[in-house]
Amino acid sequence: MQDRDLLRAMFDAAVAAADPLSGIRRHLPQPPAAGRTLVIGAGKGAAQMAAALESLWPTPLEGLIVTRYGYGYATRAIEVVEAAHPVPDAAGQRAAERIMDLVKNLQPEDLLIALICGGGSALLPAPPAGLTLADEIRLNEILLASGAPIAAMNVVRKHLSTIKGGRLAAATRARVVSLIVSDIPGDNPAFVASGPTVPDATTRRDALAIVEQYRLPLTPAMIAHLHCPAADAPDPADPAFSRHSHHVIASAGVSLEAAADIARRHGLAPHILSDAIEGEALDVALVHAALAREVAERGRPFARPAVLLSGGETTVTVRAEAGKGGRNSEFALALALAIDNQPISALVADTDGIDGVGDHAGAFADGTTARRLRGAGIEARSLLAAHNSYAAFEAIGDLFRPGPTGTNVNDFRAIIIRG
């Protein structure tokens, strides 16, 4: 098997390990004895999660989930609405309002099943009084360009919302069971999609500290709201959550183990560096490249041939007018420049199939990438500085386009070192 085919096989195994059907089957709740079952959800894989739940559920159910445009999936009883991601739109706001109305009408004997995965923060815009959808759009643009880790972003988001930070679960009298596909380093369920059904102990003061730390240029209205007690999310100790439960049904760690199994079957020793790596995509790429070169040139700290695997979520701090790309293709371009002429090949991609915006999940990179870019007349370092990695990989045909995968356990990185 050629290395590029092997990289794709490892990616496919990682995605398959995050298949929501098996995870939901393991954590399927008991149907209510007398009440209704309502299903709500949000995220880039929420439609596939809804279809999986329908295939397993033994009694009637109904519900509404919201997913990204183009990520819809056929369901029987659960309505699927599509909205914008990563920057929210009016369709997402209408869906959030409808979901809140649905859960408020439930009774104590009813069951609410929440299907939550990555992307839910943008897909459930619900600005508080005094703020508008335009404010929430601006907030997301600021956060996406800030370089802040996803957990920090979501602390700010949940204190500028009427649905995040456990507020959705607090709005109902029904028993709530949350089934979560984690795209968060460390798998804290309260941070996935900013925790609409899972509260955490962060406060508006924590949000203000993050605003200061990352110098986020929030509007005066946003800052004013964060100084008001109304911004505080529900306390996890609130009795409203006493009947609730949550389960992380898929995560990056499980997916990386599945990729490691594929590597072993093809005679390569896999080494999982971490499933929770964060930081600037460029900086993390250079560290991965240095480690890969050390293995290729000196056989340390791992013997050749080997595969380095890692997950988590890097960030990109946009300091000027940005081109087209995403954190994974930016990582891949920085890696490619640092492994020039080395016996190394890699795939860097988002497991949901989309790297930020666009039609790609990431890109392939190897020891010939930089040479091929030069041959095509591409100034790769200039494109990297302009956050325009898409143009570089498009020019040489190395963008990775698997399409929507139906799940999301964040970034996937596999680096094969032959030596």
C-alpha cells in the first residue's frame, strides 16, 4: 500500500471509530414509562446521530436538530434543520428558538435526549437581551481570529448566550440525557458546543479574564453584558440538574487508537503523541516536523519505520487579511516546508470533513511538497504568512476532500517516517 493510501486508511479508521451508532447503542437510555421522548441536538454530526438514535429507539419519538448546511441526513421522525457554521446565521437562531420552546413544554415524566457534537456553538446562536444576531456573528468572527483555544472560546460564548452553559437543560422539567461526541481536548462535556445541556463552574469573571488575556475586541454591549449578573450560567449544583446525565460516546483518543491499529497491520510502529494538543497551528507543526526529522535522520526517540499520531485542536491567530484555508491545511503547509526532502509523508485533516470553511478537510504533505510548490511557481512561505494554505495545496492537487463524515472528534494528524 502506498503511503498516501495508508494515511487515508488511518483517517477512515479514525472516523469509523467515532461512528455515533455504536456509541449511542452503548449508552441508550431507558424510554420513559409514560411520557414523551423528545430529541434535540446541534453540531456538524448531529443529523447522523439522530438517524442512529432512530434506528435503535423502541418507542415513538420526535424532535429537532440543527446541523451545518450540506450536512443533513435522512431521518424519519426527527426534523433536521440546516444553518451556517462557523459563523452563525438567522436559520440557526430560529432553530435555537424553536428548540427552547420545545423543551419548555416538557413535563417531569418526559425524556429529553440531547445529541451534541462539535459545531453546536455556532449552530445555536441565542443572544441575550440587549444583543442581536449581528453581535453573535461578530463575536464568532472575533473568537475565530483570536488564536484562543476552543475551551476558552466557549467560556466566552456561554456567557453571551441564552442557550449555552447548561441553560437549555435548565429550561425543562424533563429528565435529560446528553449523548456527546467530543471535539474538545480533554473531553470536558461542558465545553462541547459550549455545553447547552451540561453546565460547568466557569463564571462571567472567567469570561472577562479571557477577553483581557487574548485582547478580544468585543463591542461595548458585549462587555456590558459580561459585567451583569445575568451573564452567569447556571451552577452545576443547581437541583435542576439532579435528574440529568451525560455520556461522551466518541472522542479523539478512541479514534487515534483505531488509526494505530491500521498502522500496526502494515508493519509500522504507531506512537500516539497526544489526543489533546493545542496551540498555534504553525508552532505545533514545527514541533511535529522536528520530531519526525529526528526519527528519520537518527532513529530516535522512535525506531524507523514509524507513524506519529496526534489529535486535539490547534488555532490560527489571524493578524492580517486572511486567505482561504484552515488550521489543518495551515499545519500541513508549515509541516511540508519543514520536512523538505525527508522520507516523511503526512495527512493533516479535520475529522468532520471540513477544515474551517471550504470544501476540504485538510491536506497531504510529504518530502516532495515544497519542491513541487517551487516547481509550480508557488511562493509557499508567502501563502503561509497570508493564511492562504488552500491556494498552495490546490495548485499541486494535495487538498484532502473526504466530504462530510457524520462525526467530529477534532483534528487528525498522521505522519509516516520511513528513513
